[in-house]
Amino acid sequence: MKLDVKAFGLAGGILWGASIFLLTWLGMLGYGSPEAADIAKAYYVGYSVTPLGSVIGAVYGFFDAGIACVIFAFLYNKLISRK
């Protein structure tokens, strides 16, 4: 069974972008630990635990996970076709 590369990439990007957005807002409300935000700051330039940072993190997360999922689905389809 092959994966739809575009759909897999879009789903992964939306999921990760929404997660970063939601977790940033939870961090602003006092939930979570500051170390989690430090990890995201190391990878996403301009990210911070602010309303603007949540949007920046969501955009970075969408493209980051979207590209990773596209690569994964592409490689999966190539490897599964060799069977």
C-alpha cells in the first residue's frame, strides 16, 4: 500500500504546526517547563513564548514537519515498490 506523498506531508505539517502553536499558548498560560521553549528556540529562529512567537513557530513547524513527512513518504513508496 503506497502513501499519498502530498497528503502525508500536508497532514504532518498541519499537525506539527498546530502542536507548536498550541504548546506555545499553553506555555504562556504557565503550563509546561521553560526547557521545552529553549529547545524550540534552538531550532526555530525568531521563536519565543509570545503570541507572535506562536505564529512563527507554527509556520516553521508546518514546513519543517511537512518536508520531513514528504521525504519519509517518498522513501517509503520507493522501498515498498521493491518488494
